[in-house]
Amino acid sequence: MLSFGFKGTVEQSETFLDALKLWSYHGNVGDARSLIVNSPKSTHSELTPEEQKLADIEPNLLRISFELEDADDLIADLDRGFAKVSRAKGVGHAA
């Protein structure tokens, strides 16, 4: 499992997530599929923004869990998502 902060707007984050083909958007660890989730909006959404901040859960936090798919395919899928954000907003790499 890996977490990272998405450097961009909420809209850019949604564009990134929508562009992914191999990653499943679910919050359950232990699945056979590789997963991606925006923890502040899903698994930790019951916390107030203040509680999230105290727990070091930033609004741009994305968590990924690697499973059975080919690593090169998963990396290419993430690159596709970043590229779509870059094209949409005319910016550099989004994360």
C-alpha cells in the first residue's frame, strides 16, 4: 500500500481518477484487484476536517494498493491519468 498527495485541484484529482482503467476505486484492502481511493472522501469521510488534519489526512490524499495486475500496466495506467490531467489543464505532471 502506498499513499501520496495529489498536487492539483479537486477537479484535476477527479479527472485523474476517472482516467484510470486498471485501478478499482474501492476502500477495501484485501481485494485481488489493485485499488485506489481518496481516503478523505471515502474511508475517512466520517471525520471532520479538523480530525482529518490531526490524523495527517490531507484533502488531496490518494491511497493505492497493488495486487495481481502487471506492475508495468499499473504504472502505465497511472501515467495515463496524470497525462489526461496535464492535457486538460495545460500543466506539468500532476503529482
